[in-house]
Amino acid sequence: MPATRLTRPLLLLSLALSIEAAAGLPARGAGGDRALGAYLAGECVACHLPSGRQVGGIPAIVGWPETSFIAVMQAYAARQRDHALMQAVAAKFTADELAALAAYFGSLKPP
């Protein structure tokens, strides 16, 4: 049976949890659930490369301190930073989801 819209996200979450367990990583960073962050990061890594490389004008977000990541995303959501796409993306995340994304990207090591 092919993966449905529901099973694919669950498979990705399961994979993220398995990778963290195999690497001996705790499930939570300072303030967020890294496994949830890995699950939510799919949209982010379409532009912001998970390798940590910067491409064109798109900044690398791998290895950012969690507080900085959250502050920047909140500034986009509040339209204090100028970028229509990032404003729309940032506005849809809850505080817990932003903390999870921050924990995930903060746990990745830049090249």
C-alpha cells in the first residue's frame, strides 16, 4: 500500500526519532523537541540547506543558537523583518513549534 499523506509524516517522525536514538541525542534541546523540529523542518530545508551551506541570498540556519533562531522567526511573524515568504512561514508556527525548530537546527553542526 503506498504511503498516504498521514503515514509519510509519521514515517519521517519515526526516522528522526530513530536517528536521534542511534546518535545518543536527547529528545529535547534547551527548549524544544528536536524530533518535532526535524519533522517540521521539511519546509525550511527546501530553501535553507540542511548541509549548512549558504546558497545565493538564502542564509544558512544550521547551528544557530536557539534563542537567535526564535527571535528572528518571531520578528518575521510580527512583520518586523522584511521578507513576504518568511513572514508567512513564521506566522504559522506556534511557540512550541518554533522552539522545536530552533532545537533541531541548533543541534545540527555547520560544515
